Amino acid sequence: MRRKWKALWVLISFAAVIAVLVGVWWFGTFTLTVTKTEIASSKIHNTITIVQLTDLHGASFGRDNQTLIRKIQEQQPDLIVTTGDMYTGGDEKGRETCLHLLTELAAQFPVYVVNGEHDNDRDYEQELQKHQVHVLRDAEETVTIGSSTLHLYGIDNVYYTPNFSLSKLFEPPSDPDAFTLLLAHIPNAAVFESFGVDLVLCGDTHGGQVRLPWIGPVYYQEAWFPKFTYAGEIRDKGLYSLGNTNLFISSGLGNYPIPIRFGNRPEIAVITLVPMR
């Protein structure tokens, strides 16, 4: 009898461990977090709230992404930007999910989109434009929010050639009173700093997807455990200073190629621009 109870206890303990692991995996991979970053500038004269979405990879949070949409609405954004890989190439269901999400958001807020390597699809972009989504494929727009002027740049960002230069696509920022904002999928610190915008919003890294306490991402830029093996600065998520340029990298919403996150929940990034105090 004692052996039977011992075996039952081992089985229950094993099942409990599995249940905890599944719960941790589910919570870290499929539940949303809202991160908030504040940036002060002398070019900003009133508070401006930007919501950044990136690397959704066709995922849905709640039926028809209603959980995601509700959390975005709660932020009351002045504009929404997406920075690529909103669905995975070849995933038609994910593509439709993104079209539905972005067109619903565009009915409520100004939405600006750049592509990544997965959602580099002209037909997809044309569908978005039919629903008043602003697609910035090597393009720029100026918007006024309150008494502040924002000049937005967006690039076709599948990859960078060795001689890539933003100055070949755009005139350098000329209005000293306009806050300049670049949307790009893949971070490229040297290119961004040399062009001289005020803020760059990027994705692509997924924040490493799996992060460990005190260690950071398990994998970054083809390096395992980069804290110990990577020679340069690890710019995988969060806010970085590049001279006079701020670079913000969101760890994104979706999971690719493996459906797992740890220490790095799906992120709605809220960037608040405020006047310099």
C-alpha cells in the first residue's frame, strides 16, 4: 500500500510540474503586456502618444484580436505605427488576420505601416491603403498633432545592402522645429545615427524571444548567450541612445519560428513624446 501511495505521489508531483511549466509557457507566450517609454524633446510642445506594434506574425490575441484592440484603445494613441513582419510569408490566414486588425484600427486612429521581410507584399499594402492605412515604403509624411509637427520617414526594410544610406532615399531633415521619426523593421544603428533623425522605431529582434534573468537574450545576432559571447552592444529591446538619435526596439507580439517566449511577453509598446522640461 505504501508503495502505491508513493507512486501516486510521484505521478501527482510530475503532473503538477508539467502543469506549472505549461502555465508559464502559455502566460509568457500568449498574454499581452504594455510597456511605456517617455522621450522628452524641445521640438514637442504637447504630449503625443504613439503605439508601436511589430512582429505580430499573424497571431491573434482574443477573438479577431479584440483583446489586443481593447488594450490599444485604452492607451488613447495619437497615432499607431507598425514596423514589419505583421504576418509570416506564405501564411494566408495570418495575412487576413493582419488586414482585419489594421483596417479596424485605421477606422479609429491614424495608422502608419512599414514592411519587414515577411510582409513585403504590394497587394497587402494596396489593401491597407484602401482602408486609409498610411504605407510608408521609402516614403515620408508630415503630421500635426496639437501644436507639434512630426515628420515621418518609412523604409522598405527587407535587408540592408553594404552601401545602404538613408540620404539616398530622403533629403536630410531640414525643418528644425519638426520632430523626425523613422520607421524601420531591422535596426541599423550606424545608418540611423548618420542620418540624424530624432527617434527610430524598429522591431525584428523579438527581444530574443527567450530571456533569462541577469543574462538577457539567449540568442541574438547569430550568437548564443550574447552577454558572454557578443563583442558589441546588445541592442535587442528597449531604448538606446545613438548620439542625438534615440533608437527604440520593440520585442514585438508574435513568435517565429518557434512558438515560445520566456521572460519576454508579447509587447504593445507605448512611446510618449513630451515637451522638454
